[in-house]
Amino acid sequence: MSGDELRRALPPVGETELTRDLWPAMLCRMEERRVRLTWLDGALAAVAMVWLAVFPETIGVLLYQL
């Protein structure tokens, strides 16, 4: 790709404008503070609990990694 093709494909930075203000939408998302847990998160937590119940000596290794 030559330099001319690249200049035609990408507009100059100064000429690009947003069509709307994104900050109010970001504030709304920050105020929601929802924690979404999927079934996979629950399954991984259950597997970790079972693992620690079956092999309690691994608790020290886990705490060392944290």
C-alpha cells in the first residue's frame, strides 16, 4: 500500500469529530456498579472450593500466589 492510498483511507486526525458526547454515558455506567456473575464463574468457584476441601495442603500455595 502506498502512502497516497493510506492518506485517502484514513482521514486526518483534526477533521474527525464525535457525533455525541460519550462522558454522560460513561458516568451512567460507572454509577450502575453491577456485578455480573455467569454460570462459569460459579462453576470455577465451586471447583476451587472442592479442590481446597479435598487437598487442604494447597491452601498455603494459593495464599502464596495471592
